[in-house]
Amino acid sequence: MALGIALLRLVVPQHRLGAAIGWNALTVALASAAGPTLGATILSSASWPWLFAVNIPIGALVLVAAFSLPYTSGTRLPVDFASVALSGAAFGLLVIGVDSVSSHGLLAVALLAGASTFAWLLIRRERGRISPLVPLDLLRRVSFRVSVVASVVIFIGQSTALVALPFYLQHNLNLTPLATGLYLLPWPLSVALVGPIAGRLSDKVATSWLCLLGGILLFAGLASATLWTASAPPFAFPICMAICGAGFGLFNVPNNRNMFMSAPPERSGAAGGLQGVARLTGQTFGAVAVGTLFQLLPLTDAPRTALPVGAALILAAGVISVLRTSHDLRSISDDHRRDAR
């Protein structure tokens, strides 16, 4: 996941990178839409271990396809296994500690303290290196830093919504699991539809304004879904999900493009790694937040509370993106001058 878009940057001209990232978003969205359907099909005729067994032939195909990827020399720097160990300990304890907050308070505090200690040791060890394992030096670039923060915030909001929505549909609106899946399906399909369009737009329009528009659409779709009732027309909720998907596609593709274009070409892999950290950090904290709400509130109240929180965070991510507007305008101007030459 981290190296995918980094490789795109090496094989696609700079002025077409947005379009390429859009096609990548379409691929990811279609796979996300197909996964639950394939899983439900397998479970209808086989036991749960087959959900894992089916990945064996898929993994084999991926290994064969990897031979067609372009060759890159990279930095040729040796792997610092001590830094790898510190990084694994810091992030591992962070995820487990956050997951334990609502159920094992003292243990969670100890785990988070351990995560902080290992993170401090890692930063101290990596400080001043040309190509640090955790590329915190890239965060000195304002546009890159804003994109990372916006990515973390929107993935917290999106994860909060996607974890809460199935419970909301099944327990608040009394839908069956099959109906719940069908009602949620327009979200990834809409991302697949909008992704390539957003990619082309991000090559020509300031990505900050595209991200703001995407955040507003995602906020509007999620807020409308929160207000939806069982007495509303059946097609209304899938429309809300389609608006959510369109908003997410319009946000994520330009934000990723800006993140990679803000880093030097030789640091594309590092930028991809940090983009993955931002995504997974947001998804983890969003899921943990919903789990905490389920422990504190009744089953029907927790998702109804989580959805507005997710919507507010998503809107905040769009607003945060506007902080890099001046950089985006300069970047577009530079691209036009290069095209003219």
C-alpha cells in the first residue's frame, strides 16, 4: 500500500499523477465493494476458514504480477533493524494501548507510556539522518504536514461512520444483514466512479478546494443518513451513501496527490509510508472511539452519537485542507510554466 502510489510517481508524468492516483482509487474502491460480497458468498456455502484460504491463490497472483513492476534502485541504504524494532514496538503498543483504554485502564496507561518511550527513542536515534525510517523530516514541509493532518482527521471520521453505520441500520432501523450490505454498497461504488474524475481535476485545480468540497459532500451525506428514518423512502439512504462516497473520493485523491507532490521524488516511498501511517492511525482511533461509545451508551444510542461525531471530523478535515491553498496555487502555476516550456 505504501509503495503503490510511490511507484506511480516514477512511471507517470508529473502532470498526469492526479489521474493515475484516481485510477488507483477506483481499483481500491471496487475491491472494497467486492470483498464483502465475496465473503458473504463464501460463508453461504462454506465455513469461515475459507475466508482466509481464498487469499492463497490471490496472493500467488499478486506475487506473479510483482515481476512486472518497474525496477527502482532506491537509496541503497542498509536497513537499520534497531530502528525497525523501535518502530514496531512504538506503533504496536500504541494500537494495543488505545484498544485497551475502555476495558483495561491501568494496562492501557502502561502500554501508552511504553509506546511513548519507544517513539522518543526512535526519534532520537533517527534525528539528522538523510533517510530516516519514520520520515518526520517531511513534516517540516507545510503542505505535506497539512495533508497528513487532514488525512488522519478524515480517516478518524470515516472509520467512525463505517463502524457505526451497520449497527445503526440493523439495530436502530431493524434492517437485515443483507439489506444493510446493499444499503452501504453505494459508498465504495461512488468512490470508484468519482476517483478518476477527482484525479483529473487535481491536475488542474487547487487540491485544497477539492478537498474542502469533498469534505462538505461527505459531511452532508453522513448528516443526512443520521436523520434518515425507517419511514423515509427506501432509496433515500443509498443516495446518502453515494454522496458520502463521492465526497470521500473527491477528498482523498487530491489529498494523496498533494502529499506525494510535496515530497522530493527520491522520498516517494517515505511519503507513501507516512501516508499509510496517517490512514491507519485515523482508522484505528475511529474504530476505538466507536467501541468506547458502545461501552458507555446503550446499543441504539451509540451509533446515533457516533455518526454526528464522524461527520464533524470529516468537515474539519476539509477545512484543514484550505490551510495549504497558497502552496497549491504556486504548484499549479509552476506546472503551467513547465508545460509552456
